[in-house]
Amino acid sequence: MAPSSKSERGGPGGKRGPAGAAGGSSAGSGPRGRREHVVRQLDRVKISGQLSPRLFRKLPPRVCVSLKSIVDEDFLCAGHIFLGFSKCGRYVLSYTSNSGDDDFSFYIYHLYWWDNVHSKLKLVRQVRLFQDEEIYSDLYLTVCEWPSDSSKVIVFGFNTRSANGLLVNMMMMSDENHRDIYISAVAMPPPRHCPGCRDMALAHPGDQQAHCLRHGFMLHTKYQVVYPFPTFQPAFQLKKDQVVLLNTSYSLVACAVAVHAAGDSSSCQILYERRSPPAPCRRAGCVPPRPEEPGEREGAGTTAQPLAGRAASGDGQGRAGAGLSPAVAKAKEFVADIFRRAKEATGPAPAGAGGEEEEEEDEEEEDGGGTAATGFECRPPPVPRCPPPARGRPARGAAACTPPPPGGGTAAPRASPHPPPAPPAPPPAPPPEPGYVNYTKLRYVLEPGEPAVPEEEYEDDKISLPFVVTDLRGRSLKPLKERAMAQGQYLTVEQLTLDFEYVINEVIRNDAAWSRQFCSFSDYDIVILEVCPETNQVVINIGLLLLAFPSPDEEGQLRPKTYHTSLKVAWDLNTGTFVTVSVGDLTEVKGQTSGSVWSSYRKGCVDTVMKWLVPESSGRYVNRMTNEALHKGCSLKVLADNERYTWIVL
């Protein structure tokens, strides 16, 4: 096809180049630049296999639809603010905010779904957001969808200014250093009624909000953030399906929300999978773990631990039996060690005496609970017992043991011409659960009938964010007890929390080269750098303002100074543990305000994110709709569905 402009022909306004050169080479040469011809762009689509959503930046008017022609005038007069298309393209979303004329009125927000498959938009769902919250200022709203989870949306609401001065003085609700964050997660309307929705519709004829739990649940929560206010990063916070990462200024909370049917085999945990019971070992030579006796746990003097955790604790010695205190067990081991050393020093004893000593030691071991091998889940076949090893020596594999001779005497350890093969070493026991792991899982069900008198709220010290869970009709869902069985559908809410101040102290104490200079930290800011949904790893950057002594090499008085640094940490959502990625050097803060420090820190985080950025498929993105244009004093010109090339002109 012949070029259609002088710049493409290499005329006076264009830059000459060899035939077939990339069209972008002359992009900045003319006054306005030029775009590559559409045919060449389509050819590139054939080569790369991807169609860029920016291929057609403008659509001809004949394929655009005016909003006034597909929405009744009454809705537009009611103050509907349209946000955009859902990710599937079927729905258009809008919201309304209503408040009274006086300063003491609350803002009430409603979210609407409009079906887009008809000639005119049809309203299919209306819900109230942030239920029963007292909101005194207009909010920035952002409605988001997960990359592959189309069953629900999550709505973030936050204010960038505090309430007016009168309310601050009279009610002490807010100040310039605090901001309220409101969150609602709402089930998406189903394209067609499922069997559960049909049953609910028959039970409540004429009620448009009658849906099954999977298509009709809502969650609400609220928390407060402090300066420096956390950055809003929906592309990372929602990168893992069904999980949202919430930065509360003090901790990072991973929340997972899912609906399951009773007896659903897929109802496994989304977070902290380590808490699930381990699968039995299938290796040769391993046997199932010893079943626990009914009275064994009751007689223990300390809190019960997993078997593997009990084997891993201590300094190589076996943990005492359930009926003995640790002091008694150590005393028995010490006496047995004295007997063993005495026998080795005096040589082989007469057969009868040796048998009696051996029997005494066997009785002691039975009373004391045996060696650490009894604590492993995978154990080798039974082998002849050895006396307990001396303190400081490895509990297993230190020396081979031989059975006593048939006459009952004691044989020297290495006198047997054919010693039995050493038992296979058991796999290393996993370390016990760290004390800082904070995980909770709650299940909610909707009881039939009208809402009853509210019971006592479920209290758990580990719950970081309290959720209010309801159906679309406003009925509260009841939390199930841990061992209770659900009769129908139930909703699970998991929370895994990482405490920032604990992480900061641990990283400085264990991994910072300047830990001896460190005095205290005064403020910090957290930015998510990457989230891997396959490995469930979350990489965060912790910017830190701290007081520390100067390096010993510096001259002058050694007084603490203010420094800035950053700590990179990887958080594992499978185990709840974290590892240090890197620790930055100390940079002295000279004459800078905290605002300038955090501004430059966040700019560096953006640069790091761009360096680490890996392009993904066009379908794996977080769909985001916001009213940001409204707060800037303008309005969107169009609602664009770039994947289906559908535009609604506002």
C-alpha cells in the first residue's frame, strides 16, 4: 500500500531511511509525529500473536453509543456516576453517594450493576457499600477485579482529607495524621440463575436480592492508616486470585475469601497451607507415626506440639515422656550415661551382671520415653536399643549398637563380626512453627429464617481485621465453630498477618552489618515490590528512619544521628515466615524533611518495580474502575471496553 503522507514518503517533513525500517524511527521528526499504518500493526499481530488494546485509540462515531440513549433519564438525574465495564464485558458499573445538607450527615454509597446485553442497560443488582459505617467525607472509590477470579469485586474507599474542624473538635473522629480505609467485597451477579439461586427465588418470590451464598454475599471492614500513608497498589495487592493484601501501616494482612459447598473437596486453605495435616510418608522403610495414647496428651506438663516439632527441639537429646518433667528426664539420662561410661572403662562384665544392668537401663528408657527417634513421623524399623548418648553428641548415627548375646551377657560394641546395618536416617524434622506466625480462618453460614437476636461476637486475639459478613438482604452470617459441620454453602475468611515492627527488629538484629550502631527507629514506610501467585511469595521494601551511632571510622563526637535505609524482605504466604533479601546501607539525613525522604524513597521503589517488571499475558490484569476524575473536577469522556472495542460516550 502506498504511503499516504509526505513524512511516510520521506518528503520534506520526514526523515529518510532504508526501506522497511521501523515506523517509530520518524515518530518525533514532524510537528505531530505519526503512527504506524494499521495494516503494518495487524501484520505485527500475526507475528507476535498479541493484539494491543491501544491499536485503535479512537473509534468512529458510528460504533460508539451515547449513555443517554441506553439509560433512562431518571437514573441520570438521581446522580449515578458510571465507572466502567466489568472485566467480562457483560456489566457496566455505577455508584451513587447521598448525604444530607448539614455537616453532621453521613455519606451513603450504593453500587449498581447494569446488564449490557440488551439495547438499553438493565439494572440487575444494587448493594449498599461499607455497611453501617459513619462516613463524613466524600471518598475516592476504586472498584477492582482479580486477574482470573470473576466471582466477586472488591471496593476500596479512602478519604484524602480529614473531616471538617468542627467535627474534629467535637467528636475527635479524625485528624491530619490519620485516614480511614473502607473496604467491601461483593459477589458478582450470575449470568443465569444457578440451582441454589432458583431455590432462593422460590422461597422469596419477588425479592430481587434473593440469591445463594456464592452469588449473594458481602464483606465489610474498616481500618485506619497513619503517616506516611501507605501507597495504593491494586496491581500487586490483588495479583493472587481470591487474596487481597492490605497494608494497615502496622502490618501486612493477607485476606482470602472463598465460598464452598458442604463436603466440597476443593475447600482447601488458600493461605498458610502448612497448617494442613502432612501427607503420610511413602518412602521405603518408613512406618506411620505412632498413634497417640488417650492419656498421653493429658499427662503432659507443657503445651502439646507436633511430633516433628518435639523431635526437633532440645540439644540432640530425646524429649522426656509425657508423664515426666524435663528435669527428671535429664537426671535419668545423666545416670544412664554414667553407667555406660563405667562399663566402657572396666571392660566386659560377667554375663549375669551385665544382663541385670542392661535390664535396668531398658527400664529407665521405657520410663523416660526413649530417644528423639520416637518423635519423628517417619521411623525406621525397630532396632536394638542403645543407651542414651552423652550430652552434646548427636542422638542418632553416633555409633552402631548390637543386640546382647543369647546368654544375656553384654557384648563389646565392636566385637560382633557381622554388625547389623545402620538404620536409615530419618528425614530432618521441619522446624517448629515460629511464634510470630499469625493465622486465622473463620467459616460463615447463613441460617434459614429471619435474623435472630445477635449472639456474642467471635473473639480471637489473632484476628487482625474484623469483618462484617452479610447477604444481599442485610442478614448477618453466623461464624461456625472450629469443628462444626456446615450443612450447605459456607464462606471462609482467612487472615495471615506480618507485623512490620517485629520484622524490622529481627532483620536489624540478625542481618544488618550496622546492627551495633543501631539505637532505635522512628518511622517506616512499606511498599510492595512484587507478588508471585505461583510461589505465594510477597517481596516488600521497608523504608526506615532510624537513630544510629556514626561509624567508628568517623571523627568527632559519637552522638546518634538520623539515617535512612531500606530492608527488602520476602514473605511466604504458604508458611507465614519471612526471609531477608537485602539490607541497605545507612544514609545520613541532612536537612531533609520526612516528606522529601519518603518521596525519594517511593521514587526509588518505582524504579525497582520497573526493573523487575515481567510482561504478562493480556488477560492477567487487575481491572480497575475509579472516580478519580470526579475528584479532579472533570468527568470521563467515554467508558471503554478495549478488549471488545465497545465505547459508551458520556
